[in-house]
Amino acid sequence: ALLPRPFLDLGSQTRSPGSGGGWEEGLLGMAFHPRYAENGIFYIYHTDSTGNNNLIVRYRTNTADPGAADPSSRRVIVTLHHPRHANHNGGMLAFAPDDGHLYAGTGDGGAMCDPGDNSQNPDSLLGKLLRINVDVDPVKVEVWALGLRNPWGIAFDQANSDLYIGDVGQGEWEEVDYYPAPR
């Protein structure tokens, strides 16, 4: 059922098509912590209001009103500098069922053919699949896969934790990457 008020309003903190942003900016992803029922923690991936950064942000549910987030609990855990183009933001967030880490697909920075050479650059967080240990402070961010263009969708097989990545191709082809879980 649609709640009478939003769970969380990011309108003033997010650049989106409705606020002058490009067609691939705005709210990019959301994931609830595996222990959300106990800790009320969830994560949002969005373009900031300037359009120059994509942010992964942690929030908590309002303890007095579980039907709403607590905006004051906002904590940016990852900042991805993304100033050149409004596309290729990636955005999918998902928790792996086997290791409990948060995985984030990040786009290569936009345009065609990765003009910033980000996806193959190990020093850039763009064009990657990030593996984030959110249960330590500060969070631990590592590059889990590189060479991606715009991984807009990731999914873990709930039975065996195998990973599938939907990556946008250039022109005619799309790509699906498969990574078997360690056995």
C-alpha cells in the first residue's frame, strides 16, 4: 500500500531528470541491510544535487516511526567523483547472501568508449563492482571487479551465491557477466 507520506525524501539532495539532471541521474539504487529488522539500516545510491558525484549513503529507520527513515542519520560512506557526463552512473546495490557485504555497480563515467579510461584503471572507483564491508567503521571498500561499462543490474543466486552482472554494451550488444561463488 502506498504510504500517505514518503519513507524518505531525497529531492533536495539529488540531481535527477526532474531537477535539471541527465536521463541517468537521480536515485540509482537502494538496499536493506541483511539485519534490517534488527538494526533499521539501509543504503541509498544517488547522484548528488550538483551532478558531480554519486554517493552511497547509510540511513537508519526512525525508531519512533518505523514507516519513515530518520533523515538526521544520513552518513555518506562512499563518494564517487563523476563530473564529466550525466550517464553511465551504474547504481545497483545488493547484499551478497554468503558474505553479507554490500556490492555496488558503478558506471565508467559516461559518454562512449570510456573517454576517462576509468574502467580499467585500478585507482578509479568508476566502471567497477565494489565490495563494501559496511559492518566495520570506517567501512572497507574494495574493487571486486573492473572493466565494466555501466553495470545497472546485479543479482545473487540465493541458493549458491553465484553473481550475475547486467552491463550495458556499446551500440548493439549488452553483456551479462557471471562469477561463481567460491566453493
